[in-house]
Amino acid sequence: MIRAVIVDDEVSAVKSLQWEINAFCPWIEVCATYLTPLEALKGIDLIKPDCVFLDIEMPQMDGFQLLHSLKFRNFELIFTTAYDNYALQAFKENAVDYLLKPIDSDDLKIAAERVLDRKKNNRLGEQLRNIMQDMRKQPASKKIPLSFVDKTIYVSSEDIMYCKSDGNYTEVYMEGGKKEVLSKKIKEVEALIDNPSFYRSHHSFLVNLDCVSEFIKSDGQYLILRDGSNIPVSRSKKAHLLELLGT
């Protein structure tokens, strides 16, 4: 049997996937389901499953941030996502298993059979180790294209201090006080930056943790950056943010 856990913030998605697994993949036992990444962090390290079905877009932290925070990674990973976007091409190129919602039973069986094969051949976790190595190899200083109507500018991720959501637009604040406004939602900008040093401390703010100088826990809790900027921190993000900052 394959011992699996499901991590997804939508109850309906968890129930649907669990039903599909029970109906079409009898060799998989779902040991636990988690609706929040913080619960999943503790549960995965405790249960040590053979396989994790992991949603990408979640509050508190996304699937990639969860992977970075885990201690136990000796499992097969199957991403689940409703977004047929930039990430899927990267998954295909790196042979990463993923299921596009609504999940097709045939796609599920194919991915689940791969997990069973890897367990039989003592290769559990090999794929995830390769993914994490590739993520670490990605240079933090890669140039990020910020496209406007009349121009495209290229900046390094370390030059960006934080981003602030303004509806369908995002304000990008850089070293030296320069600000650019993009006609993209903040989650799209987060995907564009694609750097583990950046964290959604609040639904409207994406902050470069390398720029943080203080964490003020009183007066509503907020971060102070090295340029003096104050960045709010959601209550739900506090615990994980403190972990990332090594506090």
C-alpha cells in the first residue's frame, strides 16, 4: 500500500480527490488530509507518507513554500492545481507529476501507478530531491522582465524590496526608492519573481525577506525593512514567517 496525504485548502477538492483515489487507486491509503499548509507541515513530518498530493495556490503559503519548509521530503510528490499556467510547462520539462483540476481519473491512475513503481524500486523521494536541487540551483539574481505598454525593464530579484497589491495592479518598490506599477495582480507578480526569498506576509503584500531588519510584534504586528518601510503581517502568517526568519 501507498500511504498518502492530501493538502488542499478547499474542502470540496479534498473530498473529490479522496473519492477518486478510493474508486480508482485501491493501492493508495489516504492517511490524512490537511486544509492549511501549517497543519500539513507538522503532519507530513510526523506521518512520513509515501506520497503527497499538494495544491499549489493556498493561503498562508503556497505549495512551493511548503516544500521548502519541510524536514521530511522522502516522498513522491503530485501537484494538484486549477491553474493551467506558467508552472505547468516547467513541470512537464522536469517530469514532475501534476493533476489539473477537475482531476481526470485516468490521469490520476497514471500518476499513482508511477508512485507504486517507484516504491517497489526503492526510489521514493528521488524525484522531489531533484526538484529541490533544481530550485536551489536557480540563480537568485536572474533578471525579471517587468513589461509596460511602451517598454520592458529588467531587474534582479534582490533589487525588489516589496510589492503592494492595488486591485488588478501591483506596485513594485525597489532599492533606492524607485517604484513601478504593473498591470498584473500580485499573485501573477509573485509567480514572475519566483524566488523563495519572497513571502506573502499579507494578502496585499509580497516582501523580500532579505530586506527585513525588524519584526514588530505589537501594534498590529508588521515588518520594518532596511529602508524604513512598514509591511503588515497577517495573523495567520506570523508563525510561519517567524520560522522563515529563524526566530
